[in-house]
Amino acid sequence: MNYDHRKIAGLFLFLAAAQFSVGLMMAAARYPGYSIADNFISDLGVGPAALIFNSSVILAGVLVLGATFSLYQVFASRVLTVVAIIAGAGFIGVGVFTEDLPLLHSIFSLVAFVSLGLLALVAAVFVRSPLRYLSVIFGAVSFAALGLFITRNDLGLGIGGMERMIVIPILAWALAFGGYLMAGEAT
């Protein structure tokens, strides 16, 4: 059987971002009184929307992990592969170790945030423009937002809004990168 690893990796990354985006919105809609400005994203993992949120974040991690073998087959980059493995594990850890386990949850959240931003930056080496520039921009915005989030500077967005400024650029990047790979663009 002939596998197109580029398309498999792209599909898995696209699905990870797409289903998590939908899961995030569904979970927030199911959580009475939830505020995207005032609540952390992970508050969704311990309340009335926990099943939706935790399933979605774990599935995203599994899909990212599923993409790693194909990413390696396409790019033969150990760095890209290792960062993707760490990102997938971070996602899974966020869903398994909810806010009920604050230390583990904080560690896995930080691992996910850092590795996802780094994944966008590392991937920039392997793609053509304009995605190359977008990868750098989205990765840099995510890291800048992470710095602001850690130092509790929310720029008027609220702590939940600033946390989304870490995550949303990476979700947009993963959708674009996944589409790029599925389209079969030459590197």
C-alpha cells in the first residue's frame, strides 16, 4: 500500500486543530456563566463541559502524535518530530491532568504552549512563503502572548482572552500547515 505521508500528516494536523476549535467553542457554550475573558481555557476541563473539552484536547494530542511519523517521513527532521511529539503529549496531559491536579496541569499546559509555538517556528524552515512568514508570525505572537500571560499582563483582554492569544494563532497555523501539506506543496 502506498501512503502519502505529506497528506496524512496534513490531515492529522488539520483535524487536530479543527476539532479542538469546535470542541473549545462547544464546551464554552455548555458551561453556564463561562467568560472567555475571565475564565481560563482549562476551566472547561473541570466543569459541566469537562467531557467535551477533555475529550477534544486529548483527541488533538493523539492526532498530533499520529502525524509525527508522517512528518518525519516527509521532512526527515528529528527536531520537528521531537517538538511535535512533545506538543502531542502536552495536549494529552492537559486533558488527563485537569485543574483538579494543579501542578501537573500547569506543567502540561506550559509544555503544550511552548512546544506548539516552537512547532510553528521550526516548521517555518520547511515551508515556502507566505506560510513560512505566517509560521514565524503565529509562533512569535503565541510566545509573546505566553510571556504576557505568565506575567499577568492581559492588555485588557482578561486572563482568558490573553490565554486565547497563545492558542488561537497556533490553531490557525495548524490549519494552514495541515492544508499546505494536504495540498502537496513542494518544500
